[in-house]
Amino acid sequence: MNYFLRANKNLLTYTLILLIVIPLVGINFIINFLGNILLLLFLIPFFLFLLVFIGFNSYKSKINTCSNCGAISLGLSETCMNCGANLDKSNKKDQLGKKPSESTIEVKAEEIK
């Protein structure tokens, strides 16, 4: 046994160094790897939600409602596909400038006997 230690002193030294250094680096790598995986698991749904939210708002801004028949259409055409009336872009701007009392519908209560 004593002969083996004398003959392979360098091999034994490098083996001990590797047994000490590799677990420290390996554990650090595993912790960083798991941290990055957890970060991705939280960020991917957040970015997907953000993408859906931006897409929905973009889609919502392109929707036009016909003032004549009430049909809903995407903002690709200038005329209503249902009744042929002109779809004005100014209609949306006018709705923002109206007072709430002009936009609401008055309902009168009636007594049922």
C-alpha cells in the first residue's frame, strides 16, 4: 500500500482536488440551473398574459359599431356589411366627448297591478 501512495502521488493529489472542487462547482451549477428554470416558469406565463393583453387591446381598438343597424365589424372597411351605411371613425371620438346624461337611456317605472 505504501508503494502505491509513493508511485501515484500526483494521481492521488489530482483526484483529491477533483473530489473537492467538482462538487462545489457542480452544486453551484445545479442551484443556478434550478433558479433559472423557476424564473422561466414564472416569466413565461407573465409574458404570455402580457402578449394576450396587448393583442386584445389592439383588436378592441379596431372594432366599429354601425350607428344605423348596430352591427359590429372590424375596422377594415368604411361601410357596414349589414346595411351599407357609412362607418365614421369620428363616431368613437364623439362618444368620448359626450356627457353621460346624453348617453344614458331614461327608463320610467310603471306600477304593475
